[in-house]
Amino acid sequence: MTLSRLNGRHAFRGAILSVGSDPAADPGAIRYDPDGLLVVDDGIIVARGSYADLAPRFGAVPVERLHGLIVPGFVDAHIHYPQMDSIAAYGEQLLDWLDRHIFPAEMAFADPVHAQTVAGLFCDELLRNGTTSALVFATVHAQSVDALFEAAMARTMRIVGGKVLMDLGPPGLCDTVETARDETEALIAKWRGRGRLGYAITPRFALTSSDAQLAMAGDMLARHDHVLLHTHLSENTRECAAVTARFSQARDYLDAYDRFGLVGARSVFAHGIHLSSRECARLADAGAGIAVCPSSNLFLGSGMFDFAHAAEHGVRLGLGSDIGAGTTFSLLHTAGLAYQVGQASGYRLDPFRALWLATAGSAGLLHIADRVGALGEGQEADFVVLDPSATPVLARRTAGANLFDTLFALQVLGDDRTVSRTYVMGRCAWDRDSARFDDKESQ
Ligand SMILES: [Zn+2]
């Protein structure tokens, strides 16, 4: 039995970095212990600091030495598990891509066995990329949520997800106002308080739900104060034009949701590329968040997120892979793409802020920042060990480099190869060098 599998108190020694809040607002949010100790008791961090300071207090605790850079487990603020087999689908932009590639793939989730198979592979792929929490789209089928939550529970992962609402969807992938409400209510009742799971009411986007269904979603959001609202906003120009045409009374795309009570502090909107100043101001005022998804936006040609515009209005942000429009599960690599998207508009995303987006920033959007994302005392011990020597180029680029340059190189050049281990609640859930996942506690 390795130390990481022990229940009870144990500790990890290594270089530990976290960014607990937006460093653009608070440079003191960057916390770095070059020779640090993380003391974990039954999955909860009970102490963190320099090894020299903590070793005398915890001398009797078994210590596991970890080589590389320890950072909080990544939190993916927007991803679709049923689309993992549709990554790299050629040729289309958003609306045609959905019709041609995505809707057929999602229809297969009517089969619960298929859903279970993909959900297990999906959770393993998250762990392999260092992602320990995520806000996840399932499909319109209620059992697709069961499959996701069962797979997450078997791996003790902190996952938030929900059944897709789409009563204007294509044949075979369409619910009604009533079935959407009944199935969502049943799923909330079934999964509430189980494992580390959370629920998100999940209308696909404005165009795939009727006004009556959007109103029903707003009603459920108001009645369940512990659930999130998860949907898409202002991704593609053709989509935006169609929203303007249908919701002619709305001031803009965001207002089409706002009119149904869907814009609040528990709302997470993916993309937000083509937002007006009024929409940014309203998002900030409501405390709603945007999941920035640069690899998806580049892949579908949707556009580039405007970091400066969002910052000007104080919009809350997180980072999402948006698999399967996204091209990588790695939030490390996604952070590097976010930097490149920022560059296109003259915005410099520094690597500490990018790390914050991928960890505590996203955790804030998911309302789990008290539990994960900063490796603080009292938080759950979800963390990743990054290997700055994972590839020959990375090894040369980071040799002798300072923390800033090392972290930046990890984001620009890193991906799943760079994640040497992923820990969930203090247990090693993925070990690259033995290429194994930890035994699941249950299935
Ligand atoms: Zn999406």
C-alpha cells in the first residue's frame, strides 16, 4: 500500500503553487511554497506551509515526496461528456456542426450502456489531464446524467452536471416542457447530497428551448437554491442573429435569458464572445460567470474572447475546454491558448491569472471555491503534480527558469503528458509513470 492510499493523516512534500483569487485584483493571491508541505487528513487539507515550518508539528506524519510543481486540481467550467468521441469533426461552424456531427452522436445516449461506457472513459480522461472538477453537459436523456454521476462517484470526483433541456431540438433529441421539468426534478431529488456531486439546470441554448421551457427552467432555478444554471451565450454570429430574430422583444442575447429569470449569481454561460457593454455590465451586476473556451472558439471559428472588455466591467470568469468543439481536455494547454487569444487583441494574460482561471476562478463559477481550487487549509485535497521536464523541449525551456517562466512554458507547451499525477481527496487517482488509474472504490 502506498502512502497515497492510506486513510487518515499523511503529508506531501514538494513545490506547491496556488492562486486563490484573481491576481489582477490581488497580487497577494499567489501563494508559493518552493519546499512546501501539504498535510492531509481523510482527504482534507489540515495544514499547508513551508516544510521547515511544519515538519516539527507533523513529525510523526508519513511524508510522500513529490517531484515537479504541485498545483490545485483543474476545474473545467464547461464541457460536454457525450461529445468526447466527436472531437476533431471537420468542416463546419457552430449550427451546422451541431446538426451534422453532434446531434447524431448525442442520440446514441438513449442507450444507457453506451452512456455508462462513455461516462467512465470521460472521467478517466479528465483525471489523466489533471482535471478533478467540472461543470458538465449530459444529453437530453435522464439516464445520461445517471451514468455521469455514477462514474464521478466511483472516482470520488467533484462533478456538477445536468440533463439538457431542448424541446425545440431535432427529432430523437427533443423533450417537452413537462418531461424536462419532471426528469430534472427527479434527478435533483435522486442525486442531491450524494458524493461530491452538484446539479445544474441545463438548457442547451436559447434557440433549442421554447419560451415556456425557458420560463420553466427559471422557475426551477428559483425554487432550488443549491443548483446552478448552465448554458451557452453569444458564441457564433449566425447564432446571435437567430437569437435576435426570435427574441425580438429582448434587448440582446443575454436579455433573452434574463427575461426568464436565468441570469443570476448561480448562472454559468459558456463563451460570451460577442457581448455588448450592456451585457457585460449586466453579467457583472448579477454575479453571473462566463466560461472562457478558447480552443473551442478557435476550432469552430466562433471568434476570440475579449478579456479586456470583460475586465473593464468586472465579469466573473473561469476556463472551459468545451469538448467536443474544444480540441483538448487539458486546461493547462487551454490556458496557453487563452494567452494567445488575448494576444490577438493586445491583452496580456499572465500565467498566474491563467492558473487562477483554470482552478479557483472556475471553482468560483461552480460555487465550490470553498471546497477546492486553492489548496488552502480546510479544502479538499484535489491536486496535480506537473512535470516541467515532460518533453525534451519543456525540459530545455524550464531548466533554470524562474516560477513565472516555468508556469508560462507549462501552459504553452504542456498538455496531458505534463501531468505526472492527479490526486483526488488526497488519493492518487492517476499516475502517468505507471500509466494506471487508482482502483475505483465502487462501480
Ligand atoms: Zn458547449
